[in-house]
Amino acid sequence: MRRGIVTSSRPTKRILVVDNEQYIQEVTKICLEFMTDWEVLTVGSGQECLSMAEIEQPDAILLDVMMPDMDGPTTFKELRVNPATASIPVILLTAKVQSSDRHRYTQMGLTAAIAKPFHPLELAGQIAAALGWPLPEQLR
């Protein structure tokens, strides 16, 4: 599959996107794969996230806050308890990004929070900046 204007055939990073809305999963995957040479994995629940993260060992997780059954903060806590997933950086994708929420997320140990709805063409840059990764060439 040809990915945007990126010429590399091997992904440089792997991102796990966790959102119960199929549309958000698809938009995020398409955007990130088009704008970068990252591999994007998607799941629709906190429980699936826990399993996928342990098996696939992504470089980062983009985690929705509001999900049925197991919300983002609960999923994050479970990731931290498991030695196999404890060090994977987690970025919350949330509609709640007021300063008090950001402070609480930082206190929990989350890497960052990205506002939802997000601008699809800016998402890769926001993730790279939050994680200290080099910007993909086409975003420089």
C-alpha cells in the first residue's frame, strides 16, 4: 500500500489508537499513515487496548477518555500495572482539555492530551511534539 508522500517502506513508529468510535479509528489511521511512515493499529475498547499493547508493544498509545465499560483513565492505570506495558507513552484524546483536566492528566503520568475534535492534518505533528519524536519530513 502506498502511503502519502513518504518513501520509506518500513514504519519508523507504531501507534495504537484506542477509540470506541469506528469513524475516529479510521480517520486517525488514514491521517497518520498518510502524513507519516508510522504503522497505526486500532482497537475499540480499553480491554482490547490492554491485550493489543502487551502483544504488539507499540511506541505510543493514543487513548480516548470516554469509552463504555473501561474509560481511558482506567485503561491507563491498568497499562501502568502491567510491567510489559508500563513504560509505553500514552496520549489522551479527549474533549476535556481544560487546564484543570490537563493538570490531573499530568499528575496521573500521562504524556499529553490532545483535544477532540482534532484537526486531522495536525495530529501527527501534535503526537510527535508530545513524544519528542522528530517531525515527519512533510510536516517540517
